[in-house]
Amino acid sequence: MRTGRNRLAGRLAALAVMGLAACSSTKAPKVADQPTLKTLEGRQVAVAPDQGIEKREESAALAYKDFLKAAPRDPHRQEALRRLGDLEMDRVDSQAGGESNSSPTNDYASAIKQYQEFLKTYPNDPGNDRVYYQLARAYELGGQLEPALKTLDKLVQDYPRSRYIDEAQFRRGEVLFSLRDYGNAERAYATTMKSGDATPYYGRALYMHGWTLFKQGRLEDGLTSFFGVLDRKLIGKGDAELDALPGLTRADRELVEDTFRVTSLSLENLQGASTIPSYINSAGRREYEFRVYQELGELYIKQERVKDAADTFAAFAQHQPLHAQAPLMQARVIDIYQKNGFETLALEAKKSYVARYDVNSDFRKANPAAWERAQPLVKLHVAELARHYHAAAQKSKKSEDYQEAVRWYRSYLASFPTDPQAAQNNFLLAELLFEDSRFAEASVEYEKAAYKYPKHAKSADAGYAALLAYAQVEKRTSGADLKKVQLAGVDSALRFAKAFPDDARAGAVLTNAADKLYALNDPDRALAVAQQVVALKPPVPAAQRKVAWTVIAHTTFERGKFDQAEQGYTQVLALTPDKDPARGELTERLAASIYKQGEQARAQGNLRDAVGHFNRVAEAAPSSSIRPNAQYDAAAALIALKDWDAATRTLEDFRQRYPRHPLQDDVSSKLAVAYVEKGNWSQAAGEFERLSAVNKDPQLARAGLWQAAEMYEKANSRAQAARVYDRYIKQYPQPLEPAVEARYRLARMAKDDGNPGRELALMKEIQQADLTGGSARTNRTRYLGATATLALAAPVADDYRKVALVEPLKQALKTKKAKMELALKAYAAAAEYGVADVATAATYQTAELYSDFGKSLLASQRPKKLSQLELEQYNVLLEEQAFPFEEKAIELHEVNAHRTTEGIYDKWVKESFSALSKLRPGRYAKAELSEVVVDAIR
């Protein structure tokens, strides 16, 4: 390092010498005009043949020498001698620019000799300061430093106001520095610096002044000079790279670079980066402050002092957090740690970088442009932090690692929402949340990754993963929140299918959504989604089609669209294996959908269509439980259509096919109606009898049995009718009226069958039932009771008529009278019912009894051995006895006849009129006698 510094000082000394040469008659080019490496790129140089030393300078020198020899006392000798020295200097300078192999010492000897001779000849010449200047220059260029120093000392001592004083002091410093006399060199440079910017040597003197202090170990003082150099070159130039700074020549850049190197060495030997703030004492220096830290850090890197280098870069970022270069300095910290394997430190540095320069940082407000430049690294580091902790979480399974990774992913997405990698990072965030069992959050992030960004490689996977996350949330949710989660999952599924219709998973997703919507009691959307599934091209797998058709069938069934439901269930059954246990339920559903179409048609009055639908149940679902109901309803509809033949066939088939079906009882009633309408009385009677036997309603059972008896009667099945009436009387003694009616009909049948004994027995039952009926008696029971009483009187009257009035007449008359009384009582009992036609009959029969009795008296057997006179007297007496009975008969017939005034004119009234017409009206006046006779007979 020390050798390098000497070389640096030597180069600067050479620059100073070149500067001195600029004051000679041949001017050196300005530093700013020197070509740089960049200007030399592509430049073509034509190399001309070497012309040797120009003849003009040599000729001029010879001329001056000839002049000096020829005119030793000429007034211009002094000027000629000085000019000769200058020409020698010019000649050597020209040779130095060529390829001469002459030694510098020898080259400048002639010039030195000329100047020495001049000073010896003209020691008090006012312009000797210039001669001393040129002589010192010749010594220095010729490598004779000590003579050069003495000459310069003489110049500054004797000519303090010389126009060469600043350069002379600077050259003194250079020579002293080369001679390692750093203290005197320091003072020489300091003297030069007093002129400030008035001298062109100020900047280089300032730089070398710092070196002299550095060489003396006075590092703090040296830094003051070095910072002065940097002030002159960098203030107001901006923060670009050195080679891009405006107005900075290559020489300036090299000077700045050398200054930074020595500055860094000084700082390193002091307190490092902590020393820097004490020198940053102006706004101007703050412009390039970052470069000081930067160069020091780079020095540490070369020295392999990794931690010191990183700390130096970090120190600037901490000290000047709002500076435009702060992000770059902090980035170097990260880079240093990463390149040297300090992963933990690099990680922390990245965190610090992101925290300082994220979207919410103060730095963004202070330096928007610099913040924009920092964002690529912010983005990079946030992504790296997220992935680091993601990997750590996958390995450790620790909650804190998951949380840290989530934090960085969210930071990335908040900072760079439109970045091309945002979608990928959003997906990774969702994956991380899913791995950490934070399924609700994962579902949200998956959806963002899927739908928030333009489509990318993970769009569809993210959308599908959201559904998996919702499924996990659903497993862990209960109560009122469950439905919300399920609906959210369905919405996400529909969104997936809409966004990625060509995805292989779209069919399954839609199928599941349709099924879930149906379960959530949202039939409208369930139906729409299911229809979408079955319309997909190419078709989804059979299992998915089955689910979709099932939803279609169920929803249309529930909405009353049974024709669509039928289609749906038909499709489902076609997709269901024969041995699948579900076929039974599906078959039932199919049957129900067809059956419901029948019900709808029936409700609309389309009974023939209803029959068709009901009958189709047997065709489409012969094993369904609803088939019997459908067949039964078909029969009912046929009955309503009065299609009795079809109705009876349907009902008879039903009875045979489903003997134990609960509707069998109703089948009997339907068949009974159909048979009645067809006039099949006997079959109708059988159905009514069956209805009575099975009906649990006593009233209906009684009515059925009664109708069965009536139908048997209509069918002229007297035995069956009698049997049913007998059964009716036994089973239903109450209510009174039908029971009495049944006996009456049985009695009528017995009469028709020639069975008077049974007839009379039944009439007796009728009479007793009515008489004992109490409040249950009705007009009909009274009528039948009266009719029965009338019928019961007939055999009593017949019994009376069988008694003949023969000898012994008294005994016969007594018997006949007694029989007559019984008959009269019987007819009187019938008449007492007050039933018109019974009363007229009873009155007529009573009149006939009286009439018959009178006639019987007249026709009675005569006593034997009566004389003719006795016989005549006996006959007269009989006539007298018979007359009242005839009168009574006339009276009773007249009672009947008078009923016409009441509107009664039945058979018996007619018979009474007929009887009266045969009787003699003149005999009615004998009423008192008749009464006596009657009383006498009694």
C-alpha cells in the first residue's frame, strides 16, 4: 500500500512538472484537453515518419550562440543568453515527446548550464525569478531534486512577490514529498493553498497537503484536506456514477478516486464509519456523503472485513434514511451478507430494507424518484422473505413461521398489486394459509389469485383450490354460519366454471354446485346449474350427469313441472346400474312424476289425458308402489267419464292384482257404482255386501248391506236378498225404520214365496218393533206397523170365517161371535194407527165382518123338528137378528165413502162404494132394533 501511495505522489509530481513546463515557450496541453479512454475508442491515428529534431529550434540556438560570441558586450546579450536557455529547454521538451534515447539528465544539462551562466552573469536582474523557475524546472525534470529544491527555495526567498511564487511553492512541496520531507512539504503546500482559487495549483496542493498529513500520521487533519478536494470536485455534481458526473474530466475522476482511496484508508485507521459524520459539516458535503461510506465499505470488502463493510453501508442508510442513495447502500449490505454466506444477517437486512422503502415509508414522500428506483429491490426482498419463511414453515410447521411468511406475502401484494408476479405470490400466500389450516383466509386469497389478475398459469388451480378451502371451512362450521359458508363455496364454484369453462374440472365443480344448491333449498339456481352441466360439450362423466339429472328431476318435480321431472328421472335411471340400491327410490320418483301429470290433467278437467298418464305409470314403473294408486285413479277417472266397461275392467284387474291393498275397500264402492250404472245388479249387490263387511264405519257398512239387499232384489235373487235382509236385521236392529223395513220386505218375499207362516211371523215382528219403538218410531214404521197389524188381522178374520153356524147353534154362534170379536179388535188395532190406506182397509174389512156375520146368521143351520110355523117364525127372528149387522156394515162402508171428502179414494174406498150399492138403503132406519139384536147376540 505504501508503494502505491508513492507512485500516486510521483504521478502528481509529474503533473506539477508538466504544469511548470506550461510556462515555457513551448506550452504543454491542458489537462482538460487530454484524451480519455472513451474518446480514443474507434479513433484512427496516422503515424507519420519521424522527422527528428526540428531544425528551426536548433538553428535558432546556433544563431544565439554565434551572437553571444560575436558581441560579448552587446546590450541584448542578456536577453539572448536567457533565450538560449529557453531554447535548450524547448529542444529537450520536444525530444521528451519523441523517441530520443538521450538521458533526461544529459538532455537538460545544456539548459541548466545556460541558466547558471545567466544567473552568474546577471545576479541582480529583476527577471531572475523566471530564470530560477526555469532552472528549478530543468533540475527537476533532469532528476536532480535537491538542486531543484535549493533553486526553488532561492526563488521563494528572494522573490516572494514573483508571479511564479504559487507554482514554486507547489513544486517545493512536490520535491519535498518525493524526498519524504513531509513536514516541509506540508508547509509548502499550505503556502500554495493560501492563494486559494486564485492559483490553479490550489486543488492539487490541497490534495497533496492531505497526503503530507497522512504520511505524518495526522489522519484527522489530512481528512480535512481530502474532504476539501472532494468538495471542489463533487459538490453540485449529483449522485450518478463518477464516470457519468457532468463536468468531471478523466483527470478529475482519477483525482477523486485517489482521494477517496486515501480518505478510506484514513477512516479505516480511525473509527471507521463513525468518524465520517464529524466531517459532514455542510449541505454540500451531504451531497456526496454516501460516496464516503461507499468507498470505505468497498475498502473493507477488499480487506475481507465483511461485517465492517456491511456496517459501513448500513451506517449511511441509518444516518441518512431519506437520502436518495440510502436504498442502494442498504442493498449493498444485503449483497455483502449473501455473498459471504451470512444468511441470517442478510435476512434481517432485507427486512430492514423493506421496512424503510415500502409503499408506506417516509422515504417515498421524501424521494419519490429514488423510491421508484428502490422498488425493484423491495419487491425482490419481500418475495425472498416470503419464500424463506414459507420454506421454513413447511419444514418447522411452527405457527410463527407461517405468520411471518403470510406477513411478507401480504406486504408484497400491498406494495406491488399490479406486478406480473403478484398473481403467483397471491397464489403462494393462499397455499401457505391452506397449509396452516387457515382455510377461510386461504379461500379469499385463492379467489384473488384466480380472478383478480389477468389469467396466468395458476389461475385455474387457484380457483379450484378456493373450492377445496371452502370445503375445509364447511367441515369446521356449524349452526347459522354453515349456510353462509356453503353459499359462498357455491358462488366460488360458479365463478370458477364461468372463468374456466374449458377446464377439465369445470364439470365436476358445476355438478357439485348444483347438488349443494339443491341441498341449500335454492331450487332455481340448482336447476339452472344442473341444466348447464348436462349441456356441456363434450359431456361430463356419467356419474356427474347422473347428479345433474337428479337435481333437474327433483327441482322440476318440486316446482310442479312433472313432465320435465319425468324426463329427468328417466335419464337418471338410464345412468343407474341395475343392481344399484338407489334404483328403487328413483323408480318411485319416476312413477310419481307421471302420476302427478295425471293429477294435473284431472284437475284441469282433462280426464281422458289423466287416464293415459295414470296408465303410463304401469308401463314406466311397473314395480313402483304408486302403481296401484295410479290404476285406482285411472278407474275413478273412467267412472267420471262414464266409461263403465273400462272402469270395471280396471277395477277388476286392480282387485286381482292387489288383493291386500288398502284401496280394495274403495274398489268395491267404485265397482258397485260401475255395476249399478251398467245394470249388473247382482254384481253390484256383491260389491255392496263386500263393502259392508269390510267398512269400519258402521253407518257406511249398514248402508252397504242395505244396498246389497236391494241390488239382489233388483237382480231377482230372492234368496240372496232374503239372506242379506236377515243379516241386516241381526246386525243393525237400530235404527228402527230400516230394520222394520227389512222385515216388511222379508214378509213380502215370504208371501210371494207362499210361506204365510213366515210372513205372519215377520208381520208380528214388525208390529212389535213399531209398538215398542218409542221415540225411534217414524211415519214409515207406523205405516209398516199398521200394515203388519192389518195383515195380522187377516188370519184372525179367516179363522172367524171358518166357524160355521151349525147345530148346536148356540155353541157355534158363541164361537163365531168370539172369533168375530177377535177379528174386530185386530182391525180396530190396525185402524188406530191412523194410516189412511190401512184405516180404509180395516174399515172395509170390519164392515165385511159385520156383513158376513149377518149373512151367516141368515144362512145358519135350522134346528131340526121345527114345524113350518116355527120355522117361519125362526127365520123372521134370524132376519131381525141379522139386520143390525147389515146396518153396521152399511155404516162402516159409509165411513169409508165419506173419506173421499178428505181426498182419500183408494182401493178400499172403492170397494166400500161397491158394497153400498148392493145394500138396501131402506133398512138403515132399523138402527135401534139392530142395536138390541146386537146386544142380545153379545
